[in-house]
Amino acid sequence: MDRVFIAGVGMTPFVSRTDQTLGEMAAAAVAQALTDAAIDTRDVGRVYFGNGAAGLLTGQEMIRGQVALRHTPLAGIPLVNVENACASGSSAVLGAYDAIRAGRCDVAVAIGVEKLSHSEKHRTFAAIRGATDVAELDAEAAAQELKSSALLDVYAAEAREYIDTYGASVEDFAAVAVKNRSHGALNPLAQFGTPQTIEDVLGARLIVDPLTLPMCSPTTDGAAAVVLVSERYHKRSGAGTCQIRGIDLASGSGAGSEPVARAARAVYDATGIGPDDLDVIEVHDAAAPSEILQYSEIGLCEDGEGHLLLRKGQTALGGRTPVNVSGGLLSRGHPLGATGCAQIVELFDQLSGRAGARQVEGAGVGLAVNAGGWMAGAYATTVATLLTR
């Protein structure tokens, strides 16, 4: 017996800034997840704590999870800190999954948490720049006080290249923001819930040509937690309504290394489940072009056809394969270390039939793709997770 199940999830509202500490947000998400799973804290054998930027923003390094959870019932339980850029949360889930598969424990908790708000906003953007190869910066660039995420230059370049190569338009990228905002309006935990039009998006402040503000994920505070259990525990207690059928990680090594495609193929190969079998998907839309590019990378279409799927409404709620029904990073928000766990929370709720107004009818198979960092023309890392009901 080596199957791994998700027994419960928890998540705080994702907001632009909060008075809560990192520990308070983590504790709230964990308490919800354990209650949802109906599991006693004493049964938890491992904790994996995902966070990306707290060390740079607060100075708390090395033992972030132990400090954050020291006043909670999880204090003293073996804990591993996980830092893997924007994929820290999903990497924490992978660690918890591997611990159960290895027989280390029957119950493991994965937590993702981030507090990106800071009184000096340039420090937040400097922390995010740490998800790139800073050794490549010249002295002038390294000393520059950033006013937005350095990764937006990358996403903007991808958008321009896609338009030039495949005949798409900036309206297609605006349509991603509109779609995901319409989904976010149905998610009470999302940072942004006010619907917007194509005109609203195109008329908003330009960040990096051709990306306007709504096409870029916001800086966000929030936490999400996932409780994983072994098949043995599942059979004994009944805990666990969704199975992690496959989860894998791929690292990028530069242009052409395709970590998103490789991570997705790994879970398809491991499970025998392919893109045509997916009912609901969460992808890493750190900027609008990222979502369109990932359509082909995960096998929903051929290269250069992502915008056509969008135009046909196939990735909207009610379409053939809804993508980012949570609102995605663009509208749910993107608290780096929490994003991967938040994607799993959404899939769990969808497969459990409890997603409310944004429920995908009959959802039984879900895929989450959580990418992180950028290095020499590719994401530095990607975790793909495939769940079934």
C-alpha cells in the first residue's frame, strides 16, 4: 500500500496586506486544514513549511517554520523548511508526499505562507529578484531600487514574442485577466473580486509593454495548508477523499529546458492520465502570457494555439477544460510560498464538489502546475501535481 491521499485543506483570505504575522497566518491555515481532515494534531508525523521571501524581508532565516509554529500544536513535530521560489508550497507538498511514501509517517502537513507586504515596497521587489540569477546583474542594475517585479520584464518579452510569432494580440492577454477575474469574483478568499472588461484591462496603467497592471499578479499576503495521509491511515480512519495520483518536480537549466512540460509529462507518464482526461486545471499565471504559454506546455493544444483556446472559451468556467477557476495568481493573488498549496486547496475543493458558485460540474481529475524563479530563459523549477477524486 503506497497511495497518498489528501484528507483536508485550509486557507486564509489572500489580501494585499495584513496585520497578521507569518506565524498567525500559517497557524490559521493549519487549524482549518486539520479540522477539515478531522485529524488530531498528535497523529501528525512530519511538517513541511514552504516560504520564499521571509528571510530577505524580515531577517528570519534557517528556522522559519519552527519560529512560525512555535506557539501552535505543531510545535516540536519534525519540521523541514522548504524554499523553492514561487514553487515553495508545492515543493512542501512533494516533501510530505515523499515522507509518507517512504513510510516515515502516516500523516504529514504541508504549509505554504508568505507576507510580501512591506512598508518599503522596493524591498519586496528586491526579494522577488532573488528568484533570478543575481550574479548576472551588472553593478548598476544590482544597485537599482526596483519599482516592480524584475520577472515582469521576462513575461513582457514572452508576450511580445508570442504576438510576433503566432499572430495573437494584446487583447488575448487582456482576456486572460478578464477570465480569471470573473472566476475570482466567485472565490471569497481571492484578493480581487470585482469583474473587469477588456477595455478596463487595456486602459489600466502600463507596467512593461504590453502588460498592464491587471495582467500582472499582485503582491499578496496569505497562507494555505494541506493534510496528507497514507493509504493505511485512510483505510483505518476514513480520512482522505482525494488521491495524489502523481507529483513530480522538474528544474530548468536555461532556454529550451522546458520544466513545465517535463513536470507535466512526468505525472502523465506515471499515472496513465493525459491532458484530455483533465477536468480542472490550476496553472502559474504570474502574468497573463504565462497562462497562454502553459496551455501548450501541458498538452492542451499545439504550440502557438493557446490564445485560440482562450478565444473559444474552452478554458473558462463552463468550457471544455476550465483553467484557474480559483481566480489564478492574477486574481486570487500570489503570495509566493503559499501559491502551490493554494492551487491544491482549489483542486481539493473542486474534486470534493464544494467549490460553490465556481464548481466545475463532475470534476474528478485535476492538475496543478506551480512554477518558480527564472534562469537563463526558463523557469528555475516547476512542480506538477495530479489529483483524482
